[in-house]
Amino acid sequence: MSDLDTLEREIRGAIEAAADEGAIEAVRVAALGKKGSVSERLKGLGAMSADERKVMGPLLNGLRDRVAEALAARRDELKKAGLAARLAAETLDVTLPLRAGALETGRIHPVSQVIDEITAIFGDLGFAVAEGPDIETDHYNFTALNFPVGHPAREMHDTFFFAPDDQGERLLLRTHTSPVQMRTMEKVAPPIRVIAPGRTYRMDSDQTHTPMFHQVEGLVIDKTSHIGHLKWVLEEFCRAFFEVEKVEMRMRPSFFPFTEPSMEVDIRCRRVGNEVRFGEGDDWLEILGCGMVHPNVIRFAGLDPDEYQGFAFGMGIDRIAMLKYGMSDLRAFFDADLRWLTHYGFRPLDIPSLVGGLSS
């Protein structure tokens, strides 16, 4: 009797001392496991006489049951204490303001937004999007676009050239998106109506120029297009992009090797401080260059210029973004300043559409 009482006191002491569920499990194994102190005594019943078993059997079974009850009770206490501790540590003050999520704090760069706006407008006019490589050959960047040998644009001070290869040919970073014209005409049979937005590169850097910038090129090739179609397309684009009721444009003679005739396009505007307002005023602002595709370019593409004709236009995406959204320094576009992007950037779900408004 005294031996069992002592064992029970020891087990109960260990149960009370258990500080967590892991410790209480260790006590259970030590007492009631296969080799536990109570289990070992129960195994000894088989070696006892019948009279001894009648006495010790109830005592040992009673001890086992009491130990099991004590273990279960202590386990419940520890679970409740653990839950209370977690609730205290993980308390959430629902009166605190929520942290802004990624959709709230994230911003779309103005260049990406303007490219989406341009794509939405020209997509509505029936234009597809064409792409080409940033690293170009001299043929596609210059020769196929009717740039004569010795043209200033081929010189090192304008163009980023790579080292010559074994054959003496030099690749380069494209200086405009016009090479996409030629690549498209080589792959797609007329009629062709595409725009080609993308990165371009020139050796220039100041408030309104950067070594890497963005352009969009437009190309139409068919059998009947003419300058009237070109003017209408540009008017519709400017009206939709600058979100004004009407625009007044003028075309001035210019020169581009890949178009003939070539023109610079101005749009009527009014200047109010640093702000430019389109569709009103008595001032003019140049926004893009355009012209009818030169017969030599059509011929380089393997088409007959006596059968096919078309027009092309190009503009700086960064420049028209600055004009529309009132940005004064192009270099800030590429500074990766989070404060600037938070101010000028667009919310991720503000997807441009002609129905909902481009910049709403």
C-alpha cells in the first residue's frame, strides 16, 4: 500500500509540475506507457497468486484510472492556459487603420500608362501592335529606311554601335522604332495597319532628352491611302489622347529619309505658365513627324511602289506624356524615385479605355 501511495504522489507531483502539453505527454509515457511505472506493476499481476491478485488488481487498476484522470485534467488546464496566452499575444485592435495593400500603394509608370492609352486609341481605329528587337542591324535601322551612306544619323555621336563582328558588321541599339516598319512589311502582306511602341536609344541627355527613351511608330500600307487619311488618323488620335472636343493641326514641310513628302505636325494650343492646353489658344506646338512612305522603302520591303503606297508617323511617348500630364523634366521618368511615381503614377486597375476615359 505504502509503495503504491508513494508512486501515486510522485506521479501527481510530476503532473502538477508539467508546464506545457509536451511535458504532460512525457509524464503520461513515464507512468502509463508500455514501460511506464504503473504499467510495469500491472504486468506483475500474472506472477501473483490468486489471493494476491484479488487484492493488488483493484489497487493497481484504480491507480491507473486516477493517474489517467489527473493527466487528462492537467492537459485541459494547459490547453486553456495556452489558448489564453495566444489570445493575449495575438490581440487585434480593430480600431486601428488598415495597412494599404499592393493595389492601393502600387503605381503604373506614366510611360506604361501612355502606351496603353495609345494602344487603346489606335486599336479602336483598326491598328494592330507590331514589335521588333532593340538591337538592330545597320540594314534595318538605316539602309532599308533610305538613309544614304554618310547620313549624320549613322555617326558615332548619335548612335550606340557595338564592336564589329568577324565580317566587320556592327550591330547597334535602334535609334527609332521605324525598323519595325520594314520587318512588318517583309512578314505581313498588305493591307497593313500597325503601331510599334518601344524603347529607342540615342546619345543625348538633357531636360528633354535621355539616352534611352520611348517612341511609337505608325504604318499604313495599302493601294489607296493618301495624306487625307493620314491627317484624319492623326486628328482622331490627338483628340482622343488629349481628351478635347476638337483639335486644330497644321502640317509643315520637313525631311525624313523614309517618307516623301515629309511633314512636321503642330497642334494649336494655349500656354498657361508651365501648362499646355490643347484645342484652344493661338500658339502652336510640334508633337510628331509623318509623311507618305518613300517608294524606296516600299521597294526594299519587296513590294511594288507603283501598286502599293502608304503613310507613316512617329512620336515620342515620353514627350506626349509630359505634355498631357504636366511633367517638366524627362530625366525624372528614369530616376526610380518612389515619391515621383506615387505622385504621377496610375493605380493598377485604372485601365485606359475609350468608353470609360483614358485617364479617368
